[in-house]
Amino acid sequence: MSCCRLETERLLLRPPEPRDVPAIVTWIGDWDVAKNLSRCPHPYIEQHAQEFLARAAEGRAKGTDFNFAITRRADAQYLGQIGLHLKDGKFELGYWLGKPFWGNGYASEAARRVAKFGFNELKAETIWAGWFHDNPASGHVLDKLGCKPDGEAPRPCLARGHDVLCNLVILSRADFFGRMAA
């Protein structure tokens, strides 16, 4: 399976590495990033990043988690993370970018490539995701990908310390490839 490195026009998506720890701690340590993630504590410290790397490697080895560092091809700048995580027999798409990189289309570009990987390499029939009600930018990324609404539910947010209303979406293979062909 060609799951180690994925490329787009501007990005290289690769497994996270120990050299990414300082950037991970800096970018995800920003409250404006952490508050939009379900499983991210705040404050976020180096130990959390080290634990993430260990879980990512273990999940990849088991075939249940495929995490990718989002880096710019031009200068290898670490921008954030994206991944597919097997949950209840279906892959969940999750992603985040450091705040300085918001609004440049990086999340949409990375999400398209990872969804293609999920459908082609992992043979997923559907991919689901969720976005907190007060993070419409994430919802916009998922909408551009071709995701359809699939309800809403409270979801834990470690950084906030309570459940947050989460909009659930689902992406089918047909919707994804139909949108790419258009």
C-alpha cells in the first residue's frame, strides 16, 4: 500500500516524525486550534506530541490509523495534520492546521488527497467527519469535498472540557469521484 507519502500540487503529506514535535506543540498549542478538536488537551505540551507520534505509528502498523503531516512542498514547512481513523468499521477524516496557515486552501487540498487515498487504497465505501457548530470554516472544507449532512450530536472536546455540538457529515465514493470529474 502506498500510504507513506501523498503529494498534491503544493503539499507533501507524510507520516509525522519526531522532528515535527516543536511545530506540533506550537501550532496545536494555540487555543484557537485546540478548541476545534475533540481529543486535543489544552495546554498542549511536548509529552502530548510524543504520545501522539507513538499512537500514530501503532495505528498505522495495525492499519486502523493513517496520519499525515501536512507540509509545503516548496519549503517543507510543517502546517498541521490530517488523517483517516477507523472507527466502528468506517473511516473518520480529521484534520487541523496551524492558525497562520488558515485561509490558504491547504485543508481542502490535503482533504481531497487523503479522501482519494481512503477510497483508492483503503477501499473505503464512505468517509465520515464532524465539525463543531462554531467552526464553520471546517464545515466549508468538508462541503467542498462533497460531504453531505448526516445529523448532529454532542461530542467531547478535551480543550474546552465539555461536549460541543458537532455537525456530522458523510462522503460516499460516488459523491467524491463525481465531484472530482465535474
